[in-house]
Amino acid sequence: MTSRALLAVSLFAGFYLFGIVLILALLWLPWAQARYTGGPDLSGLIATGGALYIAWALVPPRTRWTAPGPELSAKAQPRLFSLIASVAARTGHAMPHAVFLVPDAVAFASSRPRWHGLRREPIVGIGLPLFALLTESELAAVVAHEFGHHAGGDVKLGPWQHRTFVAISAALHRLDGSNLFLHLPFYAYGRLFLRLTGAASRQQELRADALAARTVSPEALGGALIALAQYHPSWSAYWHGVFIPAVNAGFRPPIVDGYRRFLAASAPAPLATAAPEVPPADDDTHPPLDARLAALGLSLHVREDLARSAALLEDLPGTELRVLAPLLTSADVLGKLTPVSWDEWGSRIAPAMWARYMEPRMAALRGLEVASLASMVHSDGLWERLRSGINVYSAEARRRQLRVWLGHWVALTLLEAGFAVASEPGAETVLRRGDLAIEPFTWVDELGSGKRTADEWRSLCRVAQHFA
């Protein structure tokens, strides 16, 4: 702990010392010119400007601590706090001063400032998706891992490392526009900072893993690590691709239930084989999965299909509202959203999402025949008619965007022709009428790639009759 603390403080102080030395070196030139030649010339003026520019860039940005999500209480969430208290007792660590529920597939240990930053209180954050992904024992292992960061002093070091990182990042951002290459010394210092702190951060993770394995079990922590590696990308796909569009369309469906359905429909492949061993980069704060599992004496395996830990949360609908409300543009938006079940995905949610997405472009598509879809997927002229704003896209990006628009257009056209959505959120979109099922987005992509032909599409349209 002492050596790591000394490293963090030294890097923080060294960054500013380095900047001050560089400023003084630049100011020496105009001073020397004024003393020995009667006044600074153009090079002296440029050096003065560079020194002032660096001094401005080194001023650290003012940051204010904000809660990462709604704070949970033991009274409102007794089962969850009972689990946390049990883990705290087994690790020999005090309960955190606060537990926050966050809208991301993460867990973290941190601290919040008190008394104007003179004192800091340990806190823990748990992501709402983890309650849909992890079993109770796996969640307990994750909490124990976060307690390991508190017990190891990592949380105390965090603010120093974070301040240094923010200071370097802000300076690089401000100096990046300089034509005098003033950012290069700071860039080199930043790489040194990452190299020195990255290895220490990875060791912190392994120490926290060891504590969690002793406290709960290696198998529980290993299962949690595998679940997070396997499913972390799926949360972003669900949140940004399904849930947020549903909210933007005016609905308020359940968050956790929707994520469960999304996982069941999209069925992410299990991590059956280990990824190739790749040395961690300088800025990697966590060791690779295979290294963490090896340290636990485990190998990559398929997790047991046990009950998830969502049962730990009391009043799940109300808890989800507390997570959602701060993310909305204003407090009154929540009351305007229509509560719906995911059973209404096909009848209400998906059609409204598609209609909202395509509303600005439907006028440009009016009068076009769906049977002519194959001739549209490569049409730059159609993309120009549908786009808005300045064209900053490559040819490939335009083709992909056009296919997305056309997929939505075909789906809406099928709905008007009496088809109904027959797929779950997360699965490939399927619309069905009687025995006829059509995957509009797949058809558009395969027409664009040449996997299917214009004749095959026109034949399907004739079978459907309504858009021959």
C-alpha cells in the first residue's frame, strides 16, 4: 500500500513539476533575449506564447462529485443489504456508507467526498443488469471483490490516480490543437503514467479476486467473470437498441424483464474456448479473463443455469423507475410514458419504434414499389433523398445506412399489409401473415450483398399478393 500510494502521489506531483519546468524553460528564452540583446525577437514571443498556453492547459478542470445512480437503503432493500452485510462480515470489512444502483453492467468500489473533500466515505455501485445475469452467490462474489478494493486501499489511491489521469487528459486535449507540438512531452508522460499504473491496477484486481474467492468461492467469482465477459456487450445492445428506442417512442416497459427476453432471443454464444492470450496494453486496468481464471485455479467453462439474483430486489418495478428517472430529460417525462408489457412488443412497441424512426423519411419513399426493393439497396440517389444534414459518410457507410432505412420501410409496409411481428426483442425481426413469414432486414441485407436476387424478392412479393 505504501509503495503504491507513493507512486500515485509522485506521478501526480511529477506531472505538474514537469509542466512548470517546461514553462520556465520556455520563458528563459525571452528573458535571456531581453537581458542580453535588448528585447525578445519573434522566437522569444513564440516561446512566451507557448509558456502561457501550457500554463492555461495545466489548470485542472473543476469536477463535482455526482451520485452514479439512485442510492439504495437497507429499509427498502433488506434482502440485498443482508447479502452485502454477510459478505462484509466474512471479509472483515465495514459496510459501505452507501450502495448505488447504476444503469450499466458493472460493479465498482469508490468513495464520495465529505466535508468539502477533507474526508471520503467508501461506497459500492452495483449495475442493474447484474441482477439479471448473476446468481446470488456470483453477486456475493462480485461484492466481495469490490470490498477487496476497499480493504487493499485501492479506493484511497483512486482519487489520486483519477486526478492525475484527468489532469493529463485535459492538458493533452487543450494542447492537441497546438502547431508547436507542445503536447508531445505530456503525451510521453501520459504513456509513462499508464505503464507504471496499469500493472499496479491489474495486480489490485487479482488481489481483490483472491479475497472474493476466499470469502465466497472461486467457482462463484469465476462464474461472475465469465458472465460479465460473455454478456457485457449484450446490455449495450439491449439498452441502446431496444429499451431506449421504446422509451423514445413513448413507452415504459420493464427493464430487467426486457433484458431477460433479449438474452433469451439473441442467445449469445457461451464462451466455450479461451480467447488467444494477448499481453495487456499499458492502459488495461484489468487482467485478461484467462489470467484471472487461472489465478483462481479455474478454466473457461459453461456456467450452471441457476436462478438469477433479481429476487434480491424489492419492488422491482419501482426500483427500475428510480434508475430510469434521472436519465430522462425532465421529471415530467416519466409521467407521460405509457406502461406496457413486453408481451406488447409486436403489437405496439416495435411498430411505434419503426414509425418514429422513419417518420422524417416516409414522404421521400411515398410512391415507391416494395417489389422494386432490389434496385433500391444500391441507390446513392435514394440515400440523398432520405438523408438529412451534411454528408460526412463514406460510400460503405451510406450503403449500410440505406439498408437500415429500407429494412424499416419494408417492415412498416408489411404491417400495413396485415402482417404481424412474430419475433421477440433481440431476435431477427420476423413478420408473419398466416403461413407466410418474412424477415425484412435480412432480405434487405442479402439483396444488398448479392446472396438473394431481385427475382427471388419479386417472387415473394407475388406470393404475398398485396405488393406484387
